[in-house]
Amino acid sequence: MKGIVLLTIATLAATLVTGQTPFRLEPNRPAPKSSSSPTTDNTPNLKPGSAEGVVINSVTGQPLKKANVTLRNPKGFAYAAVTDAAGHFLIENIEPGSYQAMAASDGFIPDQMFRRSALASTLVIVAEEQHVRNVTVKLVPLGLASGHVLDEDGEPIAGANVAAQRYVYNSGRKQLNPVGFANTNDLGEFQMLDLQPGRYYFQVTFNRQQPNLTGHVIGKGADETYPTTYYPSVLDVAQASALEVTAGAQLSNIDFRMRKIRS
């Protein structure tokens, strides 16, 4: 017993000399949990559900193949699928909850973008082990505009730039903003794709390249140019005619006749 007491005193003295804090043994005290120990989650594990439906053209009602479908919930994660040849999709192993069903495809915009409201999206509520059927997601088809650009003699102008513009408000001021572009081919033809529904003013510009002539050139055509022209072939935007592009519309015969003026 005396030896044990002397050993304990010697150990304590050595500890104080080295500057270390002596430890204490506390019986029946549970060991602290490691930071790597898994935490206990009391949230019940709900069995997943599933959902299926179709993606359609909002104008024609036709199903759309190869459309990308997503079910997104407020937590920020989503489930995805691609429609088959019949426009059908199936998503399995969905965590029960509320989801917004959306779709995307080339040449279309989501219905909620067209209506400018998140309420236009399809709400899908999946309960535990529930299979939700007949989910319908609509996509709005974009428009197309085509026409010709000719000169004063009715000859085609190749390489002309055509722009579709619409009025927007910028810092409280109303101004035209270009949203679509196309170039004419050798026949003076142009085709503009993927126009969202709305009212547009069409404008054409053409910068003809002058021949590279050295010295002082005098003669007709040396100081002539084609001015910016608005549909239907007017120089002032106040006299231009707006064209309405509806969902899926295909406007044709948007023709311009450009005339030279002195630059």
C-alpha cells in the first residue's frame, strides 16, 4: 500500500514538472461520441411513389417526343425523364411530396413562361406508394417568320440582316429591342425561327461592300447606300407596321424593297 501511494505521488510530481494536466478516472461515464458517428434521424422513411403522363403541343394537342421532363420540389432537387415516341414519360422512386412538373423541347417554351406565371405549371402531389397517372405538361410552340429582301429593280439582295424587334421599357423609356435575327441567302430569302408570341417590328439593314478602288473616285453609286428599312418598306419606324406572331404561327411574305439614297 505504501508503495502504491509513493508511486502515485511520484507520477503527480512528474506531471506537474512537465506542465501536463493530470487526468481523472470517472467510473460509469459513457465515452464521448466521435464526430464521425452516425446521427440518429427520427424522421420516418416514407416509401416512394411514381408518376407518369404526357407532354403535348398546347396549340395542336399533339404529343411531343424527346421532351425533357422534370419534377422539382421546394427543397431544390428534381427527378427527370425523357418522353418516348408517344410523348409519354414515367418517373419512379419519387420521394412523397409536392412537385412542379415542367418540360423543355427545341422550338417550344414552357407554358408558364408564355403566361408569365408560375401558377401555370402543373402541380403533382405524390403520396406514399402512390402511382400518379395522367400528368399533362403543355409546351407552347414558337413562331416562324420568312420573306424576301429585294432592291429597287426587284433583284434579290444577298447578305442583308433582318431583325425582329419588340418594344420594351428600359429605365421608364419605351424602346425597340431586337430579339430575333436572320440573314438573306443568294435568292434574297430569309427565315427566322423560334419567335415567342408577341408583336414585332421587322427591320432590314444592308452594308454593301464598295469595290476597293484607289485614288479619288467620281461617279454615280460612289456615295449611295441602302438605308435601314422597316416593314413594309418604310424608312421611319413611326410608319412601320407591327406583325402579330401567335403561338406556332408561320408568317410568310414579309418582303422588303430597299432603295438607295445618297449617303
